[in-house]
Amino acid sequence: MAISPTVHCTGLFTNPNDSGDHLHRPGSPTIFHTFAHRLTKGTAFQVLNNYLAPSPTLSPEVMRRMKITAVVGSPRGARSRTRKLVQFVLAGAEEAGAEIDLIDIADLQITPCTACESCSLDGTCIFPDGYSIAYDRMQDADGLVLASPVYVDNVSGQMKVFIDRLADAMRYQDFAGKYGCSIVTTRVSGGDAVVDYLNRVLNYLGVTTIGGMSVAPDSDPEALDRVEPAARDLGRRLALAINEQPRYPDQDARMAENRKHFAHIVRANRDWRTDGYERWLREGWIKEE
């Protein structure tokens, strides 16, 4: 007998005051209604062989043009379960009107960060490698999806190397104003913690997250197919968030606290990173001294 996949979803509705009653459709399991109330608090929950009810949608003429880029940290290419789950998420986003893009980090030659601090001079890394390709494609997007399998209770090595190279982008908040989510697959355990980690990374970058999804299919080859509706729904919700631009006070406070720390670096570098310093002034993240 196949083992049922465990799906953990952490999410926020675009209206934090929404009771979730609109999700309780005739004939649908009461489990949706119960979890909708929990979701408004941004809490994690577990669904076994079930999925979230479809998110509310806007007509195509109401949705603005947008692009969503996913960064996949699996080294397994077409065999990757993480990649397959991300493709479901992107399919949902595309159905909602978004242009989609997928980056396989393992296909790019990205050198590990050596903490040389040369990027502090002008924002440019000393390594002319595939990092800049991924960075430019992320910069061109309105929404970001970070995805990784769980390797020893953390992201894959390929994803960790890429995240470390994003340090200067974090300090200067290069992706502020974008929305995102995180996708994780694991054989049995550790998925929730890695979703939380990737969402923290997005917050460090200035990206507002709408939640995430982890799946532990164990050895069930059909597990991902059964959670496809939930993954597509997450993609639709991301597109909807980009369109409606909701704010979440807890994340706003966390990102403001991050900027207090980064502000010291921006001020220290203002003589040779004038563009970055002036942008921070325009955004109101720092005041001129």
C-alpha cells in the first residue's frame, strides 16, 4: 500500500481579517474551513491527501502584467521532485496571468563566497560566473520562489552557495517590494524548518512572503501528483498577492529590523556606493546625516 504524502503548508490570505468562510464550499471537507481560520494567523498545518481550496481569482483584465521566477536548488535536473513541485506552482501562477521563469542553480557554475568583501565597493562580485545570470533574472521578476530539497536538515549545497552569494543583495535590499514563497521536498522530515529558513532568506532580501509548502512523499511515486492542486493554488495566490500588494505587519516589522542592521553598512559605504545610499534615502530607510 502506498504511503500517503505529508503536506505542510504555511500561508497567509491576502486579507488578514478574512475569516476564510468563502473557502467552505458545498460538498468540500470541513477541514478546509477549520484550516482557513488557522491560516489567517499564518500558522503551519498538516493536510493528509487533501489540499487548500482554490484561492479567489481576479479577471484577466484586472490583473497587472507580472513575472514570477523560481530558483530551484536541486542537483537532480529533470528527475528532481522539487523541480516537479515548483513546475506545479508556476503553472498555477501562469493560469493567473503571470509570465514564468525557472532557474536550475545546478546548471550554473557558481563559486562559493570567500567573504572577501569586494562586493562592498561597488556591488560587483570578483567571480564572473553564473551568479549574475540568476541575479539578473530574479531582479527582472515581480515574484520569487525559492525551492530546495532537504539535505541533512537544510537546503542543498547548491542552494546554500547561491544564498551566500546574495549577501550584498540582502544588505542593499535589492529585491525589496517583491513577493515570494518557498517550496521544499524531503523524504520524511525537516521540510517545515527549511521552508521557514527560505522564507527568512526572502525577508532578508526585502521580499514579502505569502507562505510556503513542504512535501514528504517518502517512497510514494504518485505523491506529488496528488498535491498538484495545492501547489497550483499557491502559485495563484502568489500572483494575486503581487497584484493586490498586501502588507503583513509581522513581516514588515522583521524587515524593518533587518534594515536597521544593514543601514550601518550602507552608511559606511556611502562614499563609494552613492547610488545605493541615495536609494535608501529615497525609500526612507535611512535619514541623511
